[in-house]
Amino acid sequence: MSHDDIQSLWQTQPVPELHWTVDDLRKKARGLERSVLFRNLLEYAACVLVIGVFTGYWFSFTTALMRSGSVLVILGTCIVAWQLHRRASAATLPQQLAQQGCSQFYRQQLVRQRDALRAVWLWYLGPLIPGTVVFRWGVETELSAGAPFARGLLANLAIALIFALVLLANWLAARRVQKEIQRLDQHSVSE
């Protein structure tokens, strides 16, 4: 067989039609809701921790840069929590959805999560950068050498690496969600 024969055979073979039942979609939608809820609860807890720590820093340090950086981190964290709720909260699957409605609901939720993950640089990392930069500037210039914070290029690169890893993890998660959207679009729904 020639290459063209093999390609023609491959292209003309019947593709089995895959079906997801409404129950399958309901399970998937509820699973997505639970995982998003759990993720967001962890994120909210982290926000509370960050706000608590930087509030303590505001009271502990008397220098302008350290205090300004602390306030900016607190404000940035509040923006992150608000944006997390606004962009990436979990919606509850309505009980009385028909086949098409269940599929559309699940797809809409996937698209919402994918879009939030793709834009994490803007609404999650972006609000934290000004406070982090100002706080680190204060660490580098206003604290004595014996202060409890790491100094220098390596410390700053470590923080930048953490930001980059958060960005990468979210982009990879967005790719996984996009693949699920594509699988949903390729499957038909049956009762």
C-alpha cells in the first residue's frame, strides 16, 4: 500500500460516535463545582494569612517603604480575593436542566475557569507585584544586615521564580480545561 492509500483509508474509516449521558455531565459539573470550591477556599485562606502577616509587618516596621509595601500587599491581596470570587467562583448546577442545558451549563463553567486561569497574570499576580516590589525595596535599603529577611539578588530571583511558577501552573491548568472543553464539544449527549 502506498502512503496515499493508507491516508485515504485512515480518513474514510468510520469514527465511533461517543455519547455522554446527562448523568455523566451532571457528575462532571458537580465535580468541577467541588474542585473549584475547594481551590477557592484554599485561596481565600491564603489571602487571610497574607493579610494577617502583612498587617503584622505594618505594625512591626516603622520605615516608609516597609509600611507602604505592606499596605500595597494587603490591598493587592484584597483585589485578588475579590477577583477570585468575581472571575472564578463555582456555580451550582440547577437541578432541572434538560440534556442541552446541562451540556451548555458545564461548558460555560469550563470556559469561565479556563478564562480565569489564562488571565491569572492580570488579576492574581498583577495586584501583588507593586507591594512585593516596594516591600523588597524596603528590605534591601531600610533594614539592617541582621534583619530576618533574605537580601540580595538571589532572594529577589526566588520571589520572581515563585511568581513565574504560579503563572506556569495556571497556564497548564487552563490547557487541561481547554482539552476538556474540546472533548465536550466532540461528544454528543444522550439520555
